Amino acid sequence: MSTVKKHIKSHDIEREYSKSTSIVHRKKFAQFFTPFPIADLMAKWIIGNENLKTVLEPAFGLGIFSRALLNYKETIKIKGFEIDQNILSNQKIFLKKMKMFQFI
């Protein structure tokens, strides 16, 4: 059984974003933050594909699914898309601190 990295398991990023962003804005973009246990379960399921090299995340948000995937396979490439510039700015700040993602 794989071990989940503790620093990736928390919802701190999502909590901080929710505190600093109005509910009106979050509703406008239909933002929902998947609980980590669900993202972790999905990551375990998809990592079962031995040929997996790249994952498309069409609604990146703050990257909880990607963070869960990287717990199990650090070499995986993730292509994430996000239409909300506010959450995009926040994710770059939060995730650069974790030194797990490279933004282009």
C-alpha cells in the first residue's frame, strides 16, 4: 500500500482560498473542492493503469486531484486547465510554495 505524503494530504490551500474569495465568485464559477479522501481514491484508481504518462485535468482549481496523483507517481505529467483567473493566481502562489508544479 502506498503512503500518502502528509503535506499534500491537507485542505489548507482550499480553506485559505475559500476564506479569501467570496461565495458569489465561487458560485459564478461553480467551484467545488473535492475532499482529499475522494481525490486520493480517484488517484489510486487511475494510477492502476501502468501505461499512464499524462493526465488531463480540465477543471484544475487548486490542484487537489493532481496533488493526490503526485503522491503515487511523481513522474506523471499533468495538463491542467482553469478558466477562473482568480483561482489561477491563487494556485500559482500556493503550489509554487510546495515546489511540486512548474507553471508556464
